[in-house]
Amino acid sequence: MTLVLNTLESGDYSEQIKALFAEKNEEIEIINTANLKIMHCMGCNNCWLKTPGICSIKDDYEIILKKLVSVENFWVVADTKFGFIDYRGKRVLDRIVPMLNMYIEIRDGWERHQLRYHPLNFGFIYKGDGNRELLKEWSMRVARNMAGRSLGVIALDKNETCEKVSESATAESAAWETAVPASAEHVIIINGSPRVKKNSNTNKIIDAFGEGLQQAGTTYDLYSLSNRSEWDRAREAFMTNNNIIIALPLFVECLPSLLQEFLSTLPTERRQPAKLSFILHGGFDEGHQLRLGEKFLQSLPAQLGCSCGGVLVKGGSFMLRNRENSYIKKMTDKMLASYATMGLSFAQNGNFMTPEAKKFTGPEKNPKIGVLLFNLVFKRIVKKNFDRIAQEWGCAEPLDSKPY
Ligand SMILES: Cc1cc2nc3c(=O)[nH]c(=O)nc-3n(C[C@H](O)[C@H](O)[C@H](O)COP(=O)(O)O)c2cc1C
């Protein structure tokens, strides 16, 4: 069976979408999410550690989850923004995490979460001016996370005008490249995580990075997008400062939908030059896991009228907020200290294009011996650790239970 989620808000594309599946000999259900109430994932982790498989946000997404457990093929139809799936489309994918469970295994060579149910194939249909190559790679990564295959990427139409706008934006931002001083005196940092500030790993990273900045005499202002009442001030700071860093966690292979929504509200033209840099981190250790997100981020500054200050990339951030265990604390202290060093480096160089920033990512892939040790020893230790955290969170069910 095939489920198609149509997240388009404007235009009636229903006949066109139906026609795409007309020749497929499958049972198909198309749901228009414009009629449903679906919020963004807040990254609370309850669906993994407190109420396994059940999302804490009580909205219409539960209807979709209940259908996903019995389908084989999952298609999302969405508009595009910045060449990528827009925030409405990304929102329905960020909410898919209850389909996986907390436990980690190595699947097709990479760290992955275990499936809660069965494999799911994934396909993407887009409207507007999408970066096809990026979307193809992203869809393939999403499918692999679900142990399925990519069903492909299909364009509903092609909007030529967007391409022209982004070309002129690129030319303007290149002309401004030299207008922003190399070393940084004051930086605006935006925390793009939807998780509340006190629980956010991104916030721990920013604190450590900020210590490094301050050592060099560089000051910074911080805005957290998880708090919508800070959005107006964050937007104002974004438009009136020349050195901006967005720090963000990887969410389903790219940006959290909440950050995408914020970026969509920014004015398209700037009145003064700015350099935009990124700190991108994610739960899994391997550098490779973050490369699609990095590729997308590198394309963003020009589309926002800024020059690009590079992307600092590092995995392994999942445990930063769970530091009660002394072994984990030692490990995470080391990681946070390395972010402080990068803060100092950014203050001196003004970007993440330095050799030390490139080296900061660490290994792209776990070495064979690491995979062997993980399967023989660490997998069980990691599992026990997650079971312990779940117990502390008051979880009453096994973490791999199937509620639907
Ligand atoms: C909805 C969701 C999707 C995620 N997707 C990925 C992913 O694709 N790859 C990855 O390495 N980590 C992924 N993570 C893990 C987060 O990037 C990681 O836990 C990060 O430390 C969270 O930072 P925060 O506490 O500031 O939100 C995901 C987490 C959530 C909640």
C-alpha cells in the first residue's frame, strides 16, 4: 500500500498527483495536510525514551503515524524554498521519528536507529524550483534511514524566475565578500534547534563556543528559535549585523523545519553586507552523516544576500545534555572544550574555512575495527545506557514496543 502526503497549501494539484500514480498497480491513499493541524517536532525525545512510539504532540499527525505502520511506500508532495523541500513538507518528515526506536545499530555500514516497524520506501514530489541533485540525495538518505529504497524525485513544474533571482543574489553576495572584516568583534548567534533552550545540546555547544569567542575579546548575542517570542528580535539582529552564526542540530538529514520556517520569514534583500556561518552537529558520530546538510547550508548564504563563512561540522552530540554518568561527562567535557577552541579560532579568523575547522569533524566513517567493537561490546552498553535514561524519565514500556 502507498501513502501520499500532499503538504501543498495553494493550487489544486490533486489531479496531477493522481495522474502520477495512475499506472501503478497499487492501493493508494492521498492525504491533504492543509486540512490537518500538524506542528513541528520539538525534539523532546519522549517518543524514544518516555512513551516509546507515541508522539507527545497531540495533533493530527497521529492519523498519519497510524497509517504509516501499514504502508510500504511513502511519498511526500511539497513546495520548495531555497532549492529544498519547504518547511511544511519537512515538518511531516521531522515528525516521523516515532517510526524508529532509540536503539542504535550499524546498517549498510552506517550508524542507524533500529526500525520500530518495517522498512519504508520513500519518494518526493516537488513544486517550484528545487535543486534536483540535492533533493535526490536527500530522499535517498531518508529512505535508507528507514531501511527502504528511494522511490525517486518528481518535479510537478519548473519555476524559472526563482533561478534568476538566486543568480543575482549570488553576484551581490560575492561583491560583498570583502566588505566584512576578517576577524570578528561582535557576532550574532542564532540557535536553530526547536528543543527548549535548557535542554538543547546546541545551546551547550554555543555556551562552549562563546567562551572561546570571549577569550579573544569577541562579544556575542544569542537568540533561540525554540522561543517564538524571540523571532522578531532575531530577525532584526540578522538584518542589521554583519557577522552571523546559525548553530543547528541535524534533523532528518538536514535543517529542523522550525529553522526553515524562520529563514522563510527573512526579507529577501539586505541593505548591508553580512557573513553567514554555521555550526552543524548531529546525533551520530560519523562526519558523512552531516554532509548533505552541509551542502545545503553552503548554498544558503547567497540566497539570503550574505557571503558564506563556512560550516563547522561535527557529529556525536546526542549525549551532551545527559551528563550524569561520569564516563559520558568526561567524553562530553572533551567535546565542549574543543568547541571553545573553535570559538577562539573563529574570533581570530572570522570563518570556518581554516584547516583546523575542516579537521574538527573527525572521521567520516567508523573504521572496521570500530564497527566490530560496536557490534561485540558497545552496542549492549549503549542499549543499557538508553534503558537507564528511559527508566529515569519514567518510561513504563520497552523502548522497542509497537504501540500501533
Ligand atoms: C526529529 C529529529 C531528527 C534527527 N535527525 C538526525 C539525523 O538525521 N542525523 C543525526 O545524526 N542526528 C539526528 N538527530 C539528532 C540530533 O541532531 C541531536 O540529538 C542533537 O544533539 C540535538 O540538538 P538539540 O538538543 O539542540 O536539539 C535528530 C533528532 C531529532 C529530534
